[in-house]
Amino acid sequence: MELFRLSAGQAAGGIKSREFSAEEYVCQLLERIKKVEPKVNAFVTVNSEEALEQARALDKKIRDGQDAGALAGVALSIKDNICVKGLRTTCASKMLESYVPPYDATVVRRLKQAGAIIIGKVNLDEFAMGSTTEFSRHGPTRNPWDISRVPGGSSGGSAASVAALECAASLGSDTGGSVRCPASFCSVVGLKPTYGLVSRYGLVSYANSLEQVGPVGRTVEDVAAVMNVIAGTDEHDHTTAAVGARPVYSAGHDGGRQQQQQLRVGLVKEFVEGADSAVAKIIHSAMDTLAKQDCRCEETSLGAVKYALASYYTIAMAEASSNLARYDNVRYGFDDLNPEGYEWNSYFAKARSNFGEEVKRRIIVGSYVLSSGYYGKYYLKAQQVRSILRKELKSLFKHYDVLIGPTMPILPFKIGEKIEDDPLKMYLVDIDTVVANLAGNPAISVPAGFAAAAAAGDGGGLPVGLQMMADEFQEQKMLDAAFLFEGAAKVQRSPEL
Ligand code: GLN
């Protein structure tokens, strides 16, 4: 039996009922990782020994008749900007190349308590800044559907490892689409929770006011199962909302959908208008699929979308410039600096020249928009746009349960294609995802189909994701809609590797 193919739910079920052991399951995944990593390059660190130890301990617990937890034995990969005690957390940066956190992020602690096994740390754009996983010190991760293409980013390692059957699920972080973009490009499910629903304690900050940790899985049900474990108030993160320690979500035939009336779905026309025709076609047929499932579907408009990217990049870079000030090779660093002396300016300049190009660009632009002469012109304006967008969305959610559109306006592109000449080209692909981060709403990307790229030679086609967005803390409604769509559209398959 190919245990590495199992969903998180199936793996936990099989391990608990002793159909197979957690050790057998983890062994198969480690074999799988060995086989496909040379092609995919999703992992920064494979946690082989500890994962096997954890699996054996779990098997013993089950033999002894003890409760093994909701995610018993399920193997997860963790984005390399989320702290796992004792495992290197590099943020794909030279600045943290030897940083080993002495503590678990709250989300990781909760996963471990639920019986999950951390199989390794996965690749990202440096400090989560990017949409392709190309800006990494560990080299680019490749899209399992076509290894000449990007997997999306910045949680590219998370989505690629799940799509390539190297683990059942993963945790990524989503500041401006970083969970949903790679989920869409790799044809897996990725969820960005409402701001404040999931603890950020132990997530290395990029832009605090925008980001959340979010799960990636191959099914909506698995993503809901991980949410059940990681969501909830955390005393270590005072930006978590008072939702209780463990809100409960479900996705499945016993989900909240039965009590629900007809789902009201709004297709945001601005999201579709800007998309490639191949992508737009799939999104229109996704709307037909939902209509056939008795959803009330119609087109709607979200005018502030046109200002969203400018607002997002201004705020994200401003926060990044402040967050990244702590990396000075004194408190965190890499040691091999060999300074000519310890004069403050030259030492810090030398140390901080070790950031990658993209990170440096953001620190510079971020400092500029916060500088006293330009603060009003850029940062303040960006915040004003943010409030307008929030208001517009709030009023739309009086009429709709979910708003839909493409997650990404284009198909996964070739490695090197977007970063070669103009960084702005890469920023543009985030147009549909940043809205949820600016407003704080939850959003999910669900596989919607495959489309052939304009240039032939892409075999079975490239993944397209459908994005669904809901009102704040309406994750259950969103999961209901996503589950319904997933069941009706039936697009899930596995890449050949
Ligand atoms: N691509 C976006 C950026 O570079 C989003 C990144 C993220 O969500 N971490 O800022």
C-alpha cells in the first residue's frame, strides 16, 4: 500500500486503528522525499531521525490504549520561517543560516500535542518576500506539475511538498497571498485564516498587521482538520482574537452545510477581468459548477481592488523595514563576518549587505515610505485605502456568503521569467490575494482545473485555483463552500514525478 498517498484524515485513521503503524507511514514518506527531492527541492531540512522517534513513541501510545490525538501520526512540513524547537529556522536567508530556535511556535506546539509529526522544514522566498520561491538561499523550489516552472510563493516549499506527496499537509504563512498563491500553482488547498484567529507566536515577522499562519493540504477536509488544531486564542500573542482556545471547524458530509440555506456566491468581476483568458474560463465554469450545486451565483464588483496592490506593498514594505532592523549579526546572524573593526556604521552595513536583493529593496522602499517627508504621501494613504477596502468588503458580505475569483490571474510561469528584469512584474501577480490580507478576511484557494499554457509542451496542463473569501471569522461558511465545490468539481489528481 502506498501510504504516502493518504490524506491526513486517512493516515490518522489507519494509524489509530492499527491498520499500519506510524513508523511504516513515516518510513514511506522519508523514502518518497528521498526520491522526489532532487526534482522538487521543497525541503530545507528533513527531520528524519526525530520524525521516526516520534512515530515509534506514538505507536507505543496507541498499543497502550492511550489517546493519540486528532492528527495521530500525520506528517506535516513546516515553512522555514516558523519556529520548531531544535530545528534550524533559516527563513531562506544567510542572516539566519545557523539559527536554531529554543522553542516551538504555538502552532507547532499544538500540532505536536495533537499527535502530528514534523517531517521537516520547507523552502520559501527569503523572509517570505516573494511569490515564486526563487529568492531563496537554498535555491528555487520547483513546481511538481512541471519542474521548469515556479511553485508560487512564498510558501512554495509547503505547497510543493504536499502536492509531491512528501507529506500530508503543511503550515505556511500568508502576508499577501503566500499560502494561497502556491496552493493555486500546485493544485492543492491553502487557507489564510481571519487575522487574529491563529497565533503568530514563533512566526518570524515580515509584516505583522497582514500575516497569518495557514494550512496547506490536499483536501478541504484536511485543511479544516489542521485549522481545528492551530486556531484559537493564545496568551503568547495578544493579537489573537477572543474566539476561545479551540474553535471547531468541519468539512465533510457532517459539516455545517446541512443547516445552511442556499449559499450566496458573488463573482468579483475585477478579479476575473485582469486574469488570463485560460484562467478566466476555468473560473467561469467554477461558478457554473457552484450554480448547479444550488448556490445563488451572480457577478459583483469590488471597486477598491485597483488600489489594493499599491496599498499592500507600501504597508508590507514599511512593516518589513522595521521588523528586519533586528538582523545585525549581533543578536541574530551568521558569525563569519571578519570585520576590519567594530565601528557601528561600517559593521552594520557589512552585516546587512548579506540580505538578498529583494529583501534589501524592500527595506529601502519601506524606510522611504515611513520617512517624515513622505509618510503622509505614501504610508498614510495606503492605510486610508485599507479602510476603504475593508468597508467595501463589509458591505458586500451583507449580500454574499463567499466572494470568488481566481487565486492567481496567470498560470504558473517558468523559473526566472518574472524576476529577470522588473520586480514589479512579480508584484502584479498578487492582485487577487492581497485584498484578504489588507482587510483581515479569511480566504481559501481550492483546485479548480487545469489549463494549457499558450506555449505548448506542458503535458496535462497547469493548475488553476479558485479563491473564496468570506466575512471575518466566517471560516465555517467558507469551508462549506469550498467542500461543496471540491466535491462537485473533482479536479484533484497527483503529478507524475
Ligand atoms: N508576494 C507577496 C509579497 O512578496 C506575499 C508574500 C507573503 O504572503 N508572505 O509580499
